[in-house]
Amino acid sequence: MRSLPEPGSADSDVASLPAVPGAEDPPSTTASATPLIVTSLAGVLAVSVLLAIGLGAATVPPGETLRYLWAAVTGGSISADEVTAYQIIWQVRTPRVLLAVLVGAGLSVVGVAIQAMVRNALADPFVLGVSSGASAGAVLVGVTGALTALGIYAVSAGAFLGALLVSALVYLASRGAGGLMPLRLVLTGVAMAFGFQAVMSLIVYFVPDGESTSTVLFWSMGGFGAATWGALPVVTVVTVVTVVVLRRFARSLDVLALGDETSVSLGVDTVRLRRGLFVLTSLATGAMVAVSGAIGFVGLVIPHLVRLWVGAAHGRVLAIAPLVGAVFMVWADLVARTLVAPRELPLGVITALVGVPVFVVLLRRRGYLFGGR
């Protein structure tokens, strides 16, 4: 990201600054415990992935699931009567579960960055209107047949182009003499979200068939039912790059959360940093929405839960939030596809049913504030 401050600039000097108020460790957690927490969560995630791949309408025991995965990776052989179970495991469930891991991790870290960027506890990856633009782009391509040259990737490409369009509009509308203004970013993003939701409603109104309605429902509530191996490489690269870049600027995020005046006095170029964060988070959100639809509450609730657990220092939050988000998304997707099987619930329904009460409890916790306790 060229628009993010380069290491060695004034912004990189924040690493030597004193501790940021509100970023202290909770009584039960110290910085030295972070590697142990990360290792434990990685183990929980591995077990969750294995179980989620095996569970479903056709349940496969963990031992058999592991054997099928090993055969697929190493090119091993299976008997003829196991072909169906093998295909379900490798071709259908594995890419779906892995996509859930990537999207859950990506939305969580993007949520952390956006909440610091706009200094708003209610901000999430979709507050900038990117998800609504992506959904409108996907629906428009689906009902008009545009971008047919891209084959099975046409709808995803439409979603990504819609996300880029909204990102550009929000950026232009929010830019002022002093750079991107946090309040203007939020207000513009909310306005764009409502506007593009209206566009989707118009599409359903003028194309009143069941297929267009189902398409709108999928892109507005999200899901991994259309997951394929082909969708994984791009999302993997986007998620890894996002996590690495944000962790590199974790100390700058600590300072940015204190306000622009404090950040400037401590040597952080808030204009460049906020512009870089906007571009990075918009592209990451667009890439994830393009393959999963708009999945709410993950990027809103997970950052708050992690801050309560390990404190507000972004170095620790950005190490733990992606793992927590990945575990949560894997189990939410499993519930969505098994609760009323053979029908599948929109994933956004599950995340909302969990996220709303959790967020209300967080808000009612005495003394809890954004960025600290």
C-alpha cells in the first residue's frame, strides 16, 4: 500500500512511544500470554475445520474425513464405494469451510482497522457502504447477464466492481482540505448503503421473478453455498496481505484511536494513514463480499470481544481477532447449513442472532468504552 506511511517515516517512530492510555493489559492477560493464546486458538480452529468438513447432511467421522483430506493432498487412492463421500468432503465442504475461515478472519481484522480509522465503536466493514455496492453490482450482473465473458466469475466480478464504485464515491464525497474526515466517512457510507439497497429493491420490483429475489437475498444476507476452489486464491492473498499490513501499522492504529490532534502531536501523519486504511479496507471488504455476500456483525462484534479479552493494544488485537473470527464463522456456517437441513439458512441470520445479543451485553457492561475498559 503506497498510501500508507513507509517504515522509517515519522509514523514508524510511534513504536518508541509510551504506552497508549486504554491499551493496558486486562488483569488476567499479559502481553507474554499472546503467543499461548494464538497457539491455542490455532488448535481450536484446526479442530473446528476438521469437524465442520465432516458434519452435514451426510456425516463423515473425523478419522475418515482426515483420511480423505490426506488422500486428496498426497494423491492417495480410495476405494470405489468411497468416491461419493470423498467428493462431498473434498469438492464441496472443504472449499466452503476454508472460505469461511478466510472471510471470518478478514472481516474481523478489517473491523478492527475501521473502528480505529473512524473512531467509532459502531463501525464495521460495511459502514462505508462497500457491501451494499457489491451486492447491487452482483445482482445487476445476475439479472442482466453482463460480463458473461467471465463465465462463473461474472457475478463475483460485478460485486467487486460495485464495491470499487462505492469506495470511489465515498472517498470523493468524504475528502476535505484536511483529508478524510471520520464523521463524514461514516455518514457518507451510511447514505451510500441506503442508496444501493434502494437500487436492489428496484431491481426486484422491475424483475419480479424468484431467481432475482433469491439473488438479492443471498447478497444481502451472505453465505458460502457457492464456494469453489477457484474462489480461494484471491481471498487468501487479500486476507493475508490485509493482516500483515495492519499488524505492521498496529502502533499507529493505537495512536490514531486517540484522535487526530494527539496523533499529529505524536508524529503520525493521519491524512496518509487514514487514506491508506480506507483503500486497504475497501478493497479487502469488496473482495470478501464478492465471494460470500454481505455478512454482518462479524466485523462489529469480534473486535470488541477481543479487546475485552486481551486489551486495546492493536498488536495483540490484530493477532487474535482473525483467529476468533475464523472460528466463529466456521461454526456459524455449520449451523446455517445443518439447523434446518436440507434447507440452508442465510448466514447473516445466524451472525445477527448471535451478534445482536452479544453486542447489547457489551454495551451494558459498566465501564466498557471503545478502545479500552
